[in-house]
Amino acid sequence: MKLLIQPGDGIDRLVKGIKKAKKSVEIVIFRFDRSEIEEALVDAVEKGVFVHALIAFTNRGGEDHLRKLETRFLEKGITVARTAGDLVRYHGKMMIVDRKELFVLAFNFTHLDIDHSRSFGLITRNAKLVQEAGKLFDADTKRQVYNPGSAKFVVSPLNAHKEISTLIKGAKKELLIYDPKVSDRAMLRLLDERKDDRVDIRIIGGLATTEFPHAN
């Protein structure tokens, strides 16, 4: 498993992942403005790789860009699916190469997120995680129900609350959290309980209460 840290690692690992694909690239997009990644996807299609993009049906103020992206992809031979409208948003950022390597990203495929924001990503070849990611991708592209099959693959809103709560409850000494704004009431209560248990809790970001030390 490899950790990506932005800004710093940039898009090289992402582009290299696409370039080494032999059979397929499956990518989930919420926001997108990186021409390097678009060119790599188009090159992959021209080499005979099946490229399948799942594009969010909406994001704040960016629907026009998403629809234009869909059109460009389709013109270049990329298979495109659009997420359903049953949730407030489909916020995932993910890429699967040859169903063997999984990129799970907290950042979008954008200059803002990659070059100017603190964010993270993981690259793994763990077969169970890759398989679960493929199962999620298939369900969302076909607009079918996804049933979580692994506690180590956390997907909101299905098993995220349970698994994150379990993680917090399991902390014995310290919890270090990056989050622009922790606001879920159940999570805040749980953090308050852990603070009372003398767990050291530090948050970089915002908080809906001033109970904990944090940095903005």
C-alpha cells in the first residue's frame, strides 16, 4: 500500500497508473480539470484499453463542466456512465486499473485539490479491496444496490458511520483527525466520550463545537 500526499506527489502516480493499464481503467469523477489525466485516458483507449468513467450527476456549480467532460470522453471512445440522483451527491474519487490496482483518493482530479490543497490518497493491490471497489463501481454504473462486503472498505452512507465509530471507540491514547468541519452529532458525542476517557484528540480543520483543540 502506498500513500499519496498533496500537494507534493502531484499526478505522476495517477498518470503512470493509467499508462501501464493493459485491459481496463475504471475511474470515478466528481470534479475534473486535469488535461494530463484526460490525455492519458484517451491514449489508453487508442491502445485498446477499455476505459469506463463514472461521472457525478451533479456538483456545486460544476454541472456544465461535467456534461462537457462526458461529451469529450464519448467522442474519444471512453465509455461513460452517470451516477444516480438518489443521494445528495456521489462524492467518490477512485480509479481501478486492470482490476488489480486501486487508487482511493480524498482529492479531486483538479489543479486546486492536487496542487494547492492538503489531501491524501492510497494505492493498493490488496485483492479483497480491489474486488470490493470493483463491486461498488459495477453497482453504481448500473444503478444497482451496493451491499458492503468488507469492513475495511468504507463507503458512505452504508457502513461509514459504523466503521468510523468503531475506529474512534478503539482508540486508547490518541486520535489525530483531518476534517474541514466535524459536524455529525453522533460523532461529536463519541469524541466527547473519548475525551472523557483521556484519549488525546487533536483536529486540523473546523469543528461544530469548541470543546477540542484544533487548528484552522
